[in-house]
Amino acid sequence: MPQPDWLKPFPPAFRRTVTALLRSRAERRIACFDADGTLWTEDIGESFLRWLLAGPLEHLVAADPQVYAQYEERVRRSLTDGYGWAVQLMAGLREADVARWTKQHAAAWPNYRPVMLALLQGLAAAGVEVWLVSASNHWVVAATGMRLGLPFERTIGVRTEVVDGVLTDRIVEPMPCEGGKVLAIDKFIGRRPDLGVGDGLGDLAMLELAASRLCVGLKVRRDAPLLRVAEERGWPSHLF
């Protein structure tokens, strides 16, 4: 089986792993991708939060002009707490509105990485069950996934309970961040992924769970924490 063109940009060890996965006759083959920093540069969840605070949630800024700075401080102290709080701020919004806004945001997002999208879509076209596992809000990541051809249900993101079509501030557990990604994969997918792809320490537990993995990073940030882990453990990395 010749290697597909969409695999050629990646390290040889990773290409061999994926080729073996494509040749596998297993009934279910699973790949889990992080989103922010992996499939695109920047953080689409934070971008969407800033947009909300400039419009539908501007009353939060009127009450506290430092609300976004508070979010950043929470993230510095705890990724899980900060990312969860960002979604809790959306309480009171109608889910139908959020779905429409996130679809528009995903369409306007300028930061997709074509090489990574080709990898994701190539795996999906080959019959691999591709999932997005992200600590950003579920709706905006699902909107990007649907643009790439993935079903809405194949996204695991941070979300809150919805009552009568309105978002509440009650987080749906487990929170898919750090070790919570493993718990979420167990709950929503039900088994260990064949492949994990991520860019940060928030993805480390998911990458350790996967049978094989790819770490993504920047050439100007070769000392990034996950890239150091990858080098120590002999995991393949792809740098932009």
C-alpha cells in the first residue's frame, strides 16, 4: 500500500505508524485530535469568548471590565478551572444562537493548518473514526469539525447542561482537559485511541493513553514542554 500524499509532510516514524493503522483490518480504528494549537494556530475558544464579551455578553464587561483578565488568571492557575469558567460565562445564552454564532466563527477563522486538516480528513476518508478532544467550548470546536466533515457527535469539548434550549453554568463532566481528556475518552468513545495528536501538556494524558501519537509544535519554540517530553520519550514530532 503506497503512502498517501497527505502523509508525506510528517516524520518517517509517524508515517509508518499511520500506514500500519490504515492497513489494519480492525473493526474500529480511532484517532483523537486536540484542536487549538494542533489543527490551527491560536485558540478558537478564546477568540469566541472575546467576541461574545464584545456583543452578546457585553453586560458582563459592563459589570466587570476585568472579566477577560480574570479568565486569563484562572487559566494560569489551572487550565481545567479556567477553561471551564470560560464556558460557564455563557450561561443564559440560547443554544440555537450559540450554534449559529459558532458556525459563523468557524467559517471566518483564518488560522487553520492545511497540513493538519489534510491528515484529519485523510484518516476519516480511510475509515478511521476521528474525534476532536478539546478543552475549548464544545460548540465552537464542533462547528470547525463539521466544516471538515466530522459529525457533531464526534467532538468532545467543554459544555454545560442545557435546559429548555438555554445554557446553564453546570459543567457536563468529565471536563476534557489534562487528565479529564482520558476520562472523557473513556466515557464517550469507550476505548483507547489508536492515535493521539496534540500540542501541549493539556494533551499529555491523552497522548500517553493512545497506542501511538504525534506531537505538534513550532520551530521557534523547540523548548516547548510537550516537545521536550516527546524528545525524552522518542515520540515523533511535527514542527511548523
